[in-house]
Amino acid sequence: MKQYIKYSLLSIILCLSITNQSHAKTYHYDTAHSEVGFSVSHMVVSTVHGHFNDVTTDLFWNPKKLKNSYLNGTITVTSIDTNNKKRDKHLQEKEFFHSSKFPIITFKSSAIKATKNKKNSYILTGKLTIKDITKSISCPLITKGPITDPWNNERIGFEAACAIKRMDFNINQSKTLKTGDLIIGNDIKLIITVEGIAKNN
């Protein structure tokens, strides 16, 4: 009887271990279903939207051990796309991103903490580097899934949104209207949606 109980307990522990490990995955960034986007005010009366076409990520997710999880990313500045080639070229210049000198933007997460009142809701904190200037930012983060798609791939979704000041990163184009308002707003809204595919599938 004691031996039966011993093996039963061992089986339960093993099952729990496998279950916990199943939550811990490294994910590919699914380019076709992910986006790093932004929006900014233009002349007070409208909003310009854009995104980056060349993004790479390093994603590891374990909701049972958030301290081991990370969401890191690298963006190629020249891949900016605002649906206007002339404007996109202008954004590469010194007063904006100065891409010839600072070709990449990076984000490296430093902490992920669960919120108390909402399921699958977290606060993502990390270091954002633009033009070699690094600032700490925090964003609400929502996860969706994981699920198994029709081709037996495990997928998970991440959604984050936050705001930064472009002038904090030396993106200092500061032309104004007669009212004194900036032609291009200082506040940039970041909208990040990531669909990840588990690497071990």
C-alpha cells in the first residue's frame, strides 16, 4: 500500500512538472499576423499612422514563472511605412531617426508582472533604445491563448500599447503652427500586436 501511494505521488508530481513545462515556450514572430505600429498627431487636426516592416523578436513565455519570461525586439528603421514614400524617406533624415547613423531600434524587457484583477493581463517593463538613447517604459500587456491551429502549431498572442515622447529620443523636429502647436505631435502612441508560433512545434 505504501509503495502504491509512493508511485501515485510520483506520478502526480511528474504530471504537474510536464504541465508546467508545457506553459514555457519560445515563440517565432509571425510576420504575417503581427505588427509594431505607431500613431502621431499631425497639425493638431489629424493623426498619421505607420508601422515597421522589418521586425525580429526573441520571445519566451512562462506564465507560471514570469521572471523567466521575456519579450525582446529589434526594428530596422528603414523599414518604416506610413503609406507615403516621400514621408518615409524624410523620416530617415537627421532631424528624425537619422537611420544612416542609428539603423535599429531595440526593446529589451526587464520585468513582466501580472495585474491583480484581470486574467491574462500584465505590465511589461523594459528598455527602449532609439538613436542610442535608452529609456525605461512600461506598457499594459494582454495575452491570448495559447491555442492549437489547424496545422497543429501552438500559437499565442500578445498585445501592448503605450505612449512615449519622441523628443526624449532626440527626434527633435519642432516646427510649429501660428498657434504654437507642434506640426508633428510630441506624443507617440505605440501599438504592438504579436502572434507567436511555438518553436518546438
